[in-house]
Amino acid sequence: MEKINYILSDKFTGKEVSIRGWVYRIRSSGKITFIVLRDSSNIIQCIASSEKLDENSMKELSSLTVESSIELSGTVRKEDRAVTGYELSILSYKIYERNENFPITKDLGEEFLLDNRHLWLRSREFTSVLKIRSTVFRAFNDFFYKNDYYQVQAPMFVSTATEGGSSLFSVDYFGEKVNLTQSSQFYLETLIYSLEKVFTVSPSFRAEKSRTRRHLSEYWHAEAEVAWYNNEDMMEDEENLIKYIIDEVIKNNENDLKIIGRDINILRKIKTPFQRIKYRDLIEKSKNDFGLNLKYGDDLGADEEYNIMVHYDNPIFVTGYPESLKTFYHRPDPDNPGEILCHDMLAPEGYGEVVGGGERIYDLNELLERIKNSNLNPEDYYWYVDLRKYGSIPHSGFGLGMDRLVTWICGLSNIKESIPYPRTIRRVKP
């Protein structure tokens, strides 16, 4: 007898198969018990009938509870009235565990579901999100391998800050105070001098006391750095990357998108190239067209980006931010004093920033001046400064929040729904 996942197709019609999984739903009606079984691939309706099973077996099966684990053997037939179009007529079974009442039921509060995330992950909707997330991570890697990038790794314990000291998690490291990394960028920059095009996907940590729908304290950070690239070169790779990932999700996860209620046509309409808008022009547009009270020099936070991006159905690049809004390593624009050669990619439907990137300073004196103006100690960055002494070159890079990307692609209301175990300012368990 063939053991299978629930590959629901005519290929298995009329065959005897054995399937294993967990009880998704169960109900009894006279001499028939209906069991909807789930595994990692799908769900299927299974029927236990007194015509094929003895009285004790029928009683045992009908007493099963949700999430009991079981193996069922029987014959597959096509059944349009069944939940996924096929049905298994049970001939024999093996129960692995019969549960007490499963604690996850309908209409439970958010905090309860977060406290019991280890069980809530089994829901059909969350399973579909996790499948889409897996496709996003795989597609990210595939895109860069196809474009001659090398995957590299960087340390999680670091002695320097990338995005500012106020959002650092400090830890004791054998009696020495070090930080959990905010970004692998600096280490990736060291690697372009040997590999030229590098990327990584790893956790990053930000101690920001933010409670917005798009912030996590620990998140998955996809980053790349490339030798000889300018700001436009980097944006071209990024928009092609995002389009590639979306196409892969549509190709591999159409049913999962339907299960979570995502309008797949919204994703199908994403087109490249993405529009480029100067920060200065976006500020004016936000005032004149969207009624927002913004002025030049204001940072675009979660609320501002939401109120801007609800008016867009395609991602945009915002370029040319003021120097005051970007950290010291960003390269000033020699043709536009006071502006930075950088970009943020904002996702449509109000989701906002998913990517931040741009050119890095490669002139030694310019970097030292920016470090000084940021009230940082150059000695703390000696190895980063060294890169500008020995064969320095123009280069660019970016950082992409993978959890934010999954949130947008899935059309989720909060980033906490995009990751198995979210870590926020108020949550560190389970």
C-alpha cells in the first residue's frame, strides 16, 4: 500500500493508500464518521463506515478529538462535495495519540494565541503563511545565485553600531560588553574586496521601543553589498529581486494565497521598473495630493508611509534623502549638496518600507568626517575605516526586512503574523 501526502489528483483515484496526519475536523452521523485529516500538504475528507469497520473501531474513531494523530488506510475516490474534491474510504487505521480537548478554538484573543503560538502554528491559514514564507526565502537565495552573488555569513556578536547606539541590545561576552548585531552590512563590505557581489540572510536585532504593526525586536534581515555598483545599479537588482520573488510565490503558492484570502491579482499587477521619486518631491506630493502635514527634513515613519502608500498599487523608490535622516556611512550626493545617494523601497497598499539601501562612502577623509560629525569614535570603527585605505572602490548595498516582505506579499495586518515566533518589546515567549 502506497504511503502519500495529500496529493489530490486523479492519479490516486481507485487506489489503496495510507496517509498520516492530524484530525482537522470530525463529526459523526449515524453509522458514518467524517474525519477531515490534515498534513503538511493539504486536507482531505475521510469516511469511516460501519459497512467496512466493526462496532468497536467505529466507536474508537468517532471518539477522536481535534489534533489527534492518526494513520488511515483506504481507497481514494473523487467526490465533488468533499472539502478538497477527494475522499478516502477508511479500511484500517492506527491511532498514535488521542488528545484531550485542543485549547485552540474560534474567537480567541490575540494574546492567548501569542501565548500558545506553538499550537496556533498548526492552523491552516498559518501553515499557508509559513509555506509562502519558505518560498520567499528560497526565491531570495535563488535570485542572487542566478546573478553571480556569493552567500556569506557575518557574526551576531559585534562591537560596533550600524544604525545608532540607542537601539542596541547589549550582552555580556565573557566579561566584556558587546552588542547583538543590527546589520551585517559592515562585514559584507569587507567581503566585496574578495568576492565583489555578496549577500546574506540572518537575524538582526533592534532595541527600538516601537509598537507599530511592522516592527520586531528580532527579525530576519536580507542584505547585499556589491563592488562597483552605484545607487541606480542597486535599485535595478532590488526591483528585479522583488518581482522574481513575487512570481515564484504566485507560481508555487496560489492555493496558499487563496487560503489566507490574499487577492492574487494585486500581486500579478506588480510591474518593473518601480517608480523613482525624490524625497523632496514626495514631501510636496504628500502635502498637495494626500493632505499630509509634512515638511522637508521630516522622517517618514510607519504612519506617514502608510498614508502615502495606500495611494500606490506598485512599489516605489524614494531617493535623495537629506543627510540628517541617514547614518554616517551613506555617501553624500556630490551633485546635490545636503542629499544622500540612497533609496528606500516602499511597498504599496500602505505597507511602506521593506528595503533601504544606497551608495557607501568610499573616500577615507569623507568617512572620517561623517563619523566625527555623528559623535562616534573612529577607533571603534578602525577595521571599517581600513577598507578606505587599501584599494577603496565605489560600492552600494541594501538591507531588506524579510518579515516585512512576507507581510506585504501575504496581505497581513501585522508583521507578527508573518513569523513563527515574533519577538517584540512585550513578547519573548514561547
